[in-house]
Amino acid sequence: MSSINFLPKVSYQTLHHATGGFSPSNQIGSGGFGSVYKGILNQEENNVVAIKVLNLQQKGASKRFVVECNALRNIRHRNLVKILTCCSCTDYNGNDFKALVF
Ligand SMILES: Nc1ncnc2c1ncn2[C@@H]1O[C@H](COP(=O)(O)OP(=O)(O)OP(=O)(O)O)[C@@H](O)[C@H]1O
């Protein structure tokens, strides 16, 4: 997916670890295209992030992933979160997995 090449990437394993295996207790919200989890990316630095996992069963979710990456990297506004990294890979079951990290 060349259109998101500008963003640093994070692995599925790292996000899985950061969210306690996408534990329901770490879920902080859900939207039209997926669920949002609280995650700690770097345990030592207590680097708390929000991880939006796209529900790829939802029609248009893959497109939404790219659109959101592109929109948020180009916009700077105090009311908008900055996108830090993203993940476009497969999960432990070999299923496509896409997530945005804020
Ligand atoms: N960076 C964040 N920090 C804290 N909570 C967040 C963050 N991003 C999303 N959330 C929570 O997750 C919910 C879902 O967010 P998400 O961006 O998936 O969908 P939405 O913008 O509410 O709706 P849609 O998917 O239709 O655009 C939000 O309403 C909010 O409660």
C-alpha cells in the first residue's frame, strides 16, 4: 500500500503486546469502522497511545484506513490527534490487520 509509505510502521506483535492482546478492558471506544484501544507502546517510558483497529469486515474500512492516514498527516489542528504510526499486516491467524496509532 504505497500511499501510506510516509508513515513509520509498527508490528502486529507490538500492538498486541501494548493492548494486552486487544483486551476488552483496554477498549476505550468504537466507531463506524472499528474499535479503539488504549495501549502502552514502551513500558519503560509509559508511552500511552490510542490504537484504532479497523474492522476489515466493514465495507470501505480499508479505504477509510488510507484516507484517515492521509488526512491526519496533512492537517495540524489543536483539536485533532496526530497520527504516530500505523500497521498494515496480518495477525497471528493470517488475517489482514490494519490499525492507526495516535
Ligand atoms: N485518540 C483517541 N483518544 C481517546 N479516545 C479515542 C481516540 N480516538 C478515538 N477515541 C474513542 O473511540 C471512539 C471511536 O473513534 P473512531 O475514530 O473510531 O470513530 P468516530 O470518529 O467516533 O466515528 P466514525 O468511525 O464514524 O468516524 C471515539 O468516539 C472516542 O470515544
